[in-house]
Amino acid sequence: GQSELLSRLNQFASCLRLLHTNKSESSDFELFLEYYFTQGSFQEILNEELYNTLTKTKYFKKCQSILKELTTTIKLQVKNLVDSDISICHMNLTESNILVRGQMMKFINFDKSLALNPLWDLAMASIKLDLVSYPKLESKFLMCYDKFNYDYNCEALPAYKDIASKMILHDLICSYFFKIIIKIDRNSVYNLYKQYETIRHLIHNEFPSFLEVLDEMFGDFQKQL
């Protein structure tokens, strides 16, 4: 669980640092963006009947505007980032993808792994493991990860977290509608609640107009299913 992981933050950071020693000559950055943005192409992904049903779902039309604004903002912001130091990144380090047995720790489920700047992996891990809610622990994590580049990572990471939070929100909104229309993987509903609560404070200043709809959506999710 999270408490055990936080107590072994040094080991987690070391495992992640070891993963990032696997370098790549080419970047998967464009693929990374495409993965997130294409999830919102409901009309292309779903058959006509499912798509027509989805268009009548509460919140759907409003969320099309939200997804569009998120996509536009992300595309503008990533232009300011440097795509360098390309390494193999896991990109989905949730509690369920970190296996702990005794003194052993390893990462599993590399289906979303990509060759990217390691700061993307640090940003996603910090958000998905909710280190963002504990600044001192996040700082300790960065120090354990790479004490020689600690200052640089502390300075650079906020920009990556800012964009990563928007990507995660984009993903959550798409997942919301896919789960309603296809009714799959109901056991992960709680994870959507939890992830939304984690990123809510990261997006509320920039997109206050989103919050009323999003709060209603994720608060009413159980009823929708």
C-alpha cells in the first residue's frame, strides 16, 4: 500500500533511477501525445450506435469543450520543454504496478512504457502516487533519485507536473465515458475518484470553470454505472 511505499521511498527512487539508466537514441514523445489525444476521438473509436448513445449522456457535450481546451493548452505548453536525455520510462507507476515482496521491489506492467525525458516519469509518478500532496516527501524522493541533479530536477519538475496533471485529467474524462458506455472494469471506479481528487488542486486555478461539471461527474459516477 501507499504507506509501505512511502516508508521505502529511497528504494523506490533507486529502482526508478536504475530504470532510467536505459537510454534511447530516439524519443517516443509524439507517440506519447498521440496516446492521450486519440482517446478523445470517440466517434472514430466507437461504432455508430454506441457513439449516438454516448452523445445523449449527461456531461458529454460539455466535456467535449473541456477536452478540446485541455488538448490546445497541452500542445502549447509542451513546446517549451526540452526533449533530451531520452530514457526508458514506465509512465504508469501506480501502487498496483509496484511489486514489493520482503526486501525486493520491482516495477510491473510496462504496457505504457515509452522512451522519454525521465522528468515525465517523475512527474507522472509524483501525481499518481500522490507525492504532490506531501512536498517534503516529494523533495526527499527527488533527492534519493538523483542528489547530484536535485536542484535542476526541483526547478524543472513543476512544468512537467503541470502538463502531466492535464494529461491525466484528459485521460480520466475519456475513461469516465468509456466506462459508462461499455460498462467495463467497474472495479477501477474508485481509482478514478482517487486520481481526480489528487489532481483537482493542480488544475483548479487554471480551469475553475471546469470544476463544477467535473465535481458533479465524478461525484455521480456510481449512479451512472
